Amino acid sequence: MLEELRGWIEGAAETGRGIRPAGLEEILDRAVAVPVERLLERLAEEGRRTTAAQRFLEELVDAFPDPVLLVDGGREVVRCNAAAREALAVAALPVPLDAVLRDPGLGAAVEAAILEGRTTQVDVTPPTEPARRFAARVSAAGLAGEGRGAVLVLREMSEQVMIERMRSDFVANASHEIRTPLTSLVGLIETLRGPARDDPAAREEFLALMAAEAARMQRLIDDLLSLSRIELAAGAPPEETLEPAPLLRSVVAKFVPRAEEAGVALELRIAEPLPPIVADADQMHQLVANLLDNALKYGAAGGRVEVTLDHLPRAPAEAGPVAGRPAIRLCVRDFGPGIPAEHLPRLTERFYRVDRARSREIGGTGLGLAIVKHVLRRHQGHLSIESRLGEGSRFCAWLPLPAAGA
């Protein structure tokens, strides 16, 4: 039978005609269909095994207690396990990595993994309340048909490790910040004792510089003590009830002379009536003062600073943990040079400055926004920051109010 089939095919190939063998259907069934069916069965079995293995791996990763994320070449999170969805509030996939974990160090590690195949470990702090810190291991991963991606495995640091690291960072930063003006003072004193001893003009100049350095140290110490007091009171919720509008007017009035001297128009808009808030008056005063001080220091070039206060029955998503609740919103907006996007996630870190030299020159301690963050944390509030280069920056403090009928 197979010989007849071969003869038919060869004849058809040579002459275009051939003698069709009897029982062709049966020949094809035995020669082609049966082997093809067996091949398809084997492929289906292999597919079932592959699917089962893939499902097993997915279930294994999903059961992993640490957050795991898979990022593709477009820097989007395309897979994550249950721990990641819970810890980072991932609602739907795919989602841009920056929307989940916005950190310059992490972004650089992901770039290195995707482009160079390097494995890196960095520390990241997601924008969650309460704050949690993770050690992130970033390594390259091959994606089927999609080139190279990156796998992020986050290991949450224990409270003790976090405290020890924060203490060590704080001591190092504080020591550096205090040492700088001290070094200047020592140098000026040595000059006054030596070459400038009999030079009245030099003495006056150096004494003015010494006074400026001493004032800088005083500001730094005052801010450190304020931050310490706020942290000590963090576990005790505020109990005082106050009216936000009079407090804001009082603080803004104290900054008017400074704004006028700098040629800045300080505009205040309050959407009254406003409900009272439960808050610590001294800390609220400090919060407003730090936001205004920040705007006048870094945004004065825009010639205008807007301060607004209003009440929202339902705070939007930008209010972070306050979103969806009734809230008081205090915003301070300047029209200065703006802040590069990569610096925004770190602005509330202690001693973090976008431009260290300029900050020191204009008297910044690097603690103002850290104080604002800790005040809001004690009040269960949130600080949102928006900035565009060439257009200015907007800092909004969100304070929750009790729900209606509560």
C-alpha cells in the first residue's frame, strides 16, 4: 500500500499525472493522521505539564512572605505577589514602577539590571503610612518574547535595624551640620587673634560673619530640639480644639515684613466658614511657619506666594491616607524655579537638600519639611508636593476631620 502511495506521488511529480491508488484515505489515515494525533497528544501533555509547573511557581511566589515584583523593559510592573499588592497598595497591573516605588536609587538599580544584567541592593521607603523601610534586591530576568526585565525582592527591615540605621544616619548628619559652622567660627577666631587683631575694619567684618555662623547653629539646634519634641509626643494624639483661620492669619502676618523686604507679594485666601480642628496649636504654628519659610527662601524669585485654606467634604487621591475623608487643606504655593522630579520623594528626609550650597547660603537647616512631615504624622495628616521646573512648587498639608455624625 505504501509503495502504491509513493509511486502515485512520484508519477504526479514527474508528469503531473499519477495513478491514484485504491484506499487512499486508509493509507493517509495510517501514514499521517495517526502519527499526527500522537504528536498532538504528546504536545498537549507537555503543555499541561508546563502549565502546571508555571501555576506551581506562581503559587509559590504568591505565598512568599516578602513583596516580589516583575518589571518589564518599559519599567512597568507586570507581575507581583500577594505580599507586594498588600504592602504597596497595587490595585491593577500593569502599572508604572514610579507609581508604586518612586525612588531614584531604585530606578538606577532597575536600569542597571535591565541594561547591564547587574544585581544591586538598595534601601527604599514607599510612600505609605505608617512608614516602612525595605531592602530591595534587584536582579535581571528574562521575559519570554519581551527581552530582559528585572525582578525586585523586598525584605522589610526589622524595627531594631531601622532604629539603629536612623540613629547612625542622624548622628552622622547632625555632626556634619554642626561641624561646618563650628569650623568657620574657629577659623574666624584664629584670624581675629592673629592678622586682624589691630585691624578695626576686619574685626567688624569677621564679627558679622561669626554672628551669622552662630545664628545658623542656633537655627539648627532649635530645629533639632523641635523635631525631638514632636517625635516624643508622636504617641499622644492632640486633644486641643482650635479654629484654623485665625491661627493661619496670625502666622502669615508675622511673615509679611520679610516678604515685603524680599519683594514678594504674600497672598492669603481662606474659604470660610471652616470647621474647627483637633490639633496642637504650637505644632500647627510651626507647620505653617516652616512652609512659608520654605516658600520665601526657595521661591522668592517668582515674586509671589499664595497661601490658601479650605475645607473638602471628600479629599482627593493626592491626600494620601486622608483621601476619601472630610479634610482641611492648607496649601502654600510659590512661583519660583521649581524642583526637579527626582528630588520630590526625598524632600521630607532630614538634612536632605536639593542644592546644599544654596540652602546653607540662605540659612536652610534641611529640617523644615521633616518637621512638617512629623507634625502631620502625629495629626494623622499628609503632605502632598507638586512642582514643575520654571513654574514653582505647591505644598499642601491635609488634616482629617471627623466624618459627619461621628
